[in-house]
Amino acid sequence: MDVPLPPGPNFFLFGDPVQCEPSLRAAVFGSVTVTKIPQVWRVTSLDAPLDMIMKGTVRAAALLRAQTPAALVAIREAVRQGVAAYARDGAFELMMPAVVAAAEKPKPMRL
């Protein structure tokens, strides 16, 4: 996946509670809470996850579009194999935990 794309932020940066909480505190938010919520994404197609990335993201989709046709076929096949490992009752259940963060905006200082 070595294609010329300018550097960008980590796609999952704030999906990590260890990163999310300190970032909110560094931005001077108070009463910070960060909770990881388990979720399952149930899809009926092996292609659904890659299609979602191709149609629902900007940077990751650009990275995929920049691949050679052969590389994109190999990527799709690797994703399909990974998704297949989560087959259950005629569908595929992918773990998609969410991080929910809440914080209070600092009150303005009165002069």
C-alpha cells in the first residue's frame, strides 16, 4: 500500500480511550469520561466492509483507489477472508466497539 498520499492523522486515533481522554484534558475540558461500548456490525456480504470504506471514507478510500488493480483485488480478497472468519447464522458478525467520550467545556472566566 505504498502510494503517494500526504501524511494524515491515525484513522482510529480517538477510538483508543488511552488517547482520547488525555486529548480532551489537554484541550482544557473538565469532567472527562471515556467509555468503550461493545457493538457488533452484522453484514450479509463478505464485501460489505471494504465497500463501506470505499464509499464512506475519504482518506482510506483514496488510499485504496490509488492501488494497482492487482493490489486492489488482493486487498479485497484478504478482507473477504478476514470477514469470513466471523460467519454466524448466515451472516458475518464483526466486532465494532465504539468509544463514547463526554466532557464539559470550561466556563469562561469573568473579569
